[in-house]
Amino acid sequence: MRYARDRIAAGFSLAALAGVLAVAASVFAAPGRTGPLFAPERGSFKILSKGQQVGKEEFEITQSGGNWVAKGNSEIQAPDGVTRVSGALQLHPDGTPVSYEWSTQGAKKASATINFNGAMATIELRLEGRRPFTQQFTFGSAQITVLDNNLYYQYAVLARLYDRDRKGTQSFPVLVPQELTPGNLTVESLGEQNAGGGKKMEELVVKTEDFEVDLFLDGDRLMRIVAPSTNAEIDRL
């Protein structure tokens, strides 16, 4: 699977998110877990390429009725101007997705709506000046992760989907909506590692066929994302 995330501004992109359903605290716990999968959260990231800030992102995870919604907005400085990207992911209590909407504005405008039904995703893509386009993907599991271009908060959701009680290498089907790209990824915890600046944090390594990203967490809070192959970093403010 080829990710266009090896570019920033002209496209270095990372991203992923998911959520949860509940009415009482006992409903929040996913099978095999000892506690809630998600909790309300709000934050912001600065996006750096080769040590220079090229963008920023604001995000929040909130409960909405019986589901959870994770949404974010980013601004990326590209050679042809500023690109703005927004995305909202709605999830069931076990972290499986209900729907996802994204839009981008810049040199080109586009948007899409994705509805999930078990292991199937139905995408309606809308490009400026063209008719809407619909496509379906079927995955091997309903536990689909969404990692969209230039929306880094979604990695905070992926980190929560990783079962720390089981540990080890865990696999997830993944969808990159802006590229209509399905695939698979693995997540593995390396335990407490040096996160830079003399700080120690838990490190999760996310891998696809051709891409690797390091996530650094303080408890359940995603604090830093590093893509060594592209000299890109996403740091929490």
C-alpha cells in the first residue's frame, strides 16, 4: 500500500482516529479491556518538517449521544498556498467506525462522506467541478482504522485502539480516505523510551508495507509523532 503521507505541505501526511459508544461507564469498556476505551479530550499539534513549522492542528474527542466523535482541523503551508483540512470520525463503543466526513480547501477543493457497515466502507467523493463518485471497500474486520492525510489527531484514536493488556504486535485494517487507499498496519509497544528533551514516554511503532511512524504517549495522551524517513514531527502544544 502506498501512502502519500511521505510528504508534508506537498503532502507529508499522517493520521488516524476512532471512538466508542456508551450510556453508563460499564458500557464504555471494550471486550478484553479493564476500563474505558475513550475519554473526552482536546488539544493542538504543531506540524514540523525538517525542524521548521509548516502547519498546526486543533482536535477534540467528545461523546455524542451513545457514540464518540473525534474531529480535527489542520492548516498546512504548501508551496501553492495554505491547505485547510477537516475531518470528523464517529465511532461505536468498541472503536469500530460509524461514519467519517472530510473536506479540504486550498489549490483544490474536495470532500467526502464515508459510511461503515461492519467490514464494508461506502465512500461518496465530491470533487470541485465534477460529479460525485461512489466506491466501496470490504475489509477483513470491522475494526477499521482511519488515517487520513494531514489529520494527525487520528493517531490518538489508533493509540487507544491498541490493547495494552495484550501488548505485542497487533494488526488493523486501515483506510486512507483522501486517497481511497485501503490496506493493513501493525502497532507494537516498545515500552518506555526516550521521547526527546530528556523525557521518557511509551513508544508505539506503527508500520505498513512501506511506512513507519513512532508515536509517543504520556498515559493515554498522544504527545509526539515522528516519521524518521521524512524528517517530520508532530508535537503537542
